[in-house]
Amino acid sequence: MRSFHASTAPTWAVLAALIFAPALVGQAELKPGSPESVGMSRSGLKAAASLLEAEVEQGGITAGSIVVARRDTIVLAAGFGTLWPEAGSPAVEAESIFLLASITKPVTAAALMRLVDRGLVSLDDPVEHYIPEFTGGERRKIRVRHILSHISGLPSMPPENTELRRANAPLSKFVEKSVVAPLIFSPGTEYRYQSAGLLLAGEIVERLTGKRLRDYLEQEVFRPLGMSRSALGMGEFELKKTVWAKESPNADPADLKLFGANSAYWRDQGHPWGGMHSSATDLAILMRMMLNRGTYSGENILSPAAVDAMTRDHNRGLNAPYGLGWALAKSPGPTRSVS
């Protein structure tokens, strides 16, 4: 497997598991087939699936799904648990739709990289070039690449984060507060995992295209790839037909009702840092596109140069390797900071 992966999801998120075996470069679509036809062990795959199944049965997670593919052949696709933790809820399948949390981040980065491919954005431009009100102090030093690799100096979220969520504020309010949020370190000097940078990346996409990020992704990424079980926000999906997301037992019940992971507000807000819904089968398509350097089934989503840029270290010298949106094999986790 190539050494890039999606950012770690918050601990309250239900796991949507995806394993993608090394694949040959090709143009075919993913199709189901036998493990033996691509040199894989049927018993080994069964053992892998049993680990996820056991985790669900033991209550470590409430549900999960897994897809394994090699050489454009899906050799394992399964789901475990039920959509919601209540009697009569349907069983989870490989096609079941999960709230992806931080796996949204590299997808948002891909949307921005499509504009880089088209010459509309330069990674070395100051963010204020695209968001003029993002100015003052050291903000002028923040480059587009910084907001994609967690070294911008922005806090994870603006200080008003909780109040905004309680008010069911639209994303525009989060942007307003993020562009004036005090920086927590000088840009480019430290790593601190944060979501505000991806919020601004999504804002750049919206301002340059005149489209909502959710619509841009649907038109430019999901639909061309055939990812029919994916949307930023809820799209046309019904909440009760997606997988329930486990929430912190210590959270205030009133807050959970207002903006918890299963609230209508949070699920449909479409936040660029964590609001995407998808299935393991759709994520397999996305990963196949990345492994094939931007192409899937004849659709060119990203240039090879964009994929290479997204999957190489942009934080050299900080002991915190990170790509653009994608974490790398040795990337630090969300809570680690580097001085």
C-alpha cells in the first residue's frame, strides 16, 4: 500500500474500515472477483474480516465495513453491526453510508488541487490572496500549502467554536471567526493538527468557483468517479439510513441534540474538515484513483503531479511529515505538537 492515509477520525466516530491492497496501474473499474484470481489468501481475508467483526461484537465499535481490492478486483466487501443501536435496525453492509469525520480533509484538499491543476490556485500564494479579509499580523505569511499540512499556525477551531455549534450557525460564521482567530504559532514553524485550515481551503474553492463545496465535489469528483454513495453533508440521503455515529458518553445531552454527531444540523452542515458521508465501496474507488495517480475508469480527477504533491512530505525540518490533506506513514496524530 502507498504510504498515505486519511487523517485520524475523532474517537466518537463509528469506524468505516477500508483496506486497499497494492494494485496494478490500470484503467478498469473495480469489479468483484475471487481472492485466488489476484494471488490473495481467502483464509487471510476471512481472518482480517473476523477482527472487525469481533470488535463490533465486543462493543469496541458499534458498526464497521471493510473492502479489500487488488488489481482492480474487489475480493472482500462486508459490513458488521447495525445502522442504528436499536431493535429492528438494518444490518450494516459494505455499501452502508458512514459519517467519515476527518477523512473529509483529503477530499477537500483534492477539490482545491483540481483548481491548482487548472492554474487557478498556487500553493505558494498567501491565503489572503484568495480571502482578502484574512489579513493582519503574521497571517500574510500563511501560504495555501500551510493550511493543507497543519502548519499554518491556526487553532484547531476558532475560540467561538462551541457557541457557533450551539447556535446551529452556518459555515459562513465559522469562516468569519476563523479568519480573525489569533494564531497559536508563527506560520511554518510548528505542526498542530487543526480543522480551520481545511475550512479555509473549502472557502477558497467556493470563492473561485462560485459553487458550494458540496456541489463542486458532487459535480467534479463524486459523480465522475461513480461514487453514488458519497456526499458532503447529507446530500439526498436520509439520516436514519446512514450509520449511527458513536458519541461521547460525557457530552451534555442538550449539546448532543443541538449539534451532536447524529443531529440533523451537524450531519448536513457539510463542514470541509469532517462532514463527508460515504461507504467503504466508494472509498475504495477514491483510493484506486489516488493509487492510479489521479485517474479512474478513464476519468481524470487529478494530475499525476497533484497526486504526487498530495502524498509527499511538506513539513520537512519539523519532525512532523504530512502531505496535502493526506497523512503519511509517519505523520503525527491529531494531538501531537512539534516545537
